[in-house]
Amino acid sequence: MKRRWRYYETTTGAKPAKEFLDGLDDRDRDAVRAAMQAVRVMGVSAARHLRGDVSEARAGRAGRAWRVLFATEGDMDQVLLAVTAFEKKTQKTPPAEIELAERRLMDWRRRARRS
């Protein structure tokens, strides 16, 4: 099955996860994209399930860590929808980041049903 990444888009056209990644330096961005590529190729088994439909792609380099929270979408879960991305600074994924991911996922699904 061919999986592909898409970025959650707000009603104003912003893509918060993509914008976060674009703000990283080249090597850090490459590390995050490598983690995303692993999920694209191997599926969610290359990610960590967090809660409900939300999972995380995990990346690290030079003592730093980043996470891309996403959900699978589409008839055969072929779309990997990146809803948020952030630099991880604590042992556990912050609950506020998981809640943000869940809100964005609900918003995306609600708007998709209307179109």
C-alpha cells in the first residue's frame, strides 16, 4: 500500500506542522523527515501510539528530540495526517500537545464531511 504524508491545514490556510518543520535547520529537519519516511514505508509499526487515533513519529539528533503527531486517514489508512510537530523537552509527550492533535484531527474530519 502506498502511504503519503499530508499536513493539517487550518481554515485560514496555515499548516502548523509543516511550518514548524520548515523552521528547523537542515540537519534537524532531515532527522524528522527520516522518521516520517520510516512511518510512510513501514506503517504505524514504526510509530508510537499515544491515544485514540493519534500516534507519534519520533526523531532525535545531537541530544534533541522532535515529535510529529499524526493520524491515519483514508479508506485504507493510506494518508498520514500530520496535525502537530514540536521539539520534545520532557520525558512524556505533553498532554496539551496530544489534546491539540485531537482537536485538529476532529476539525479536519468535520470539515472533510462537509465538502
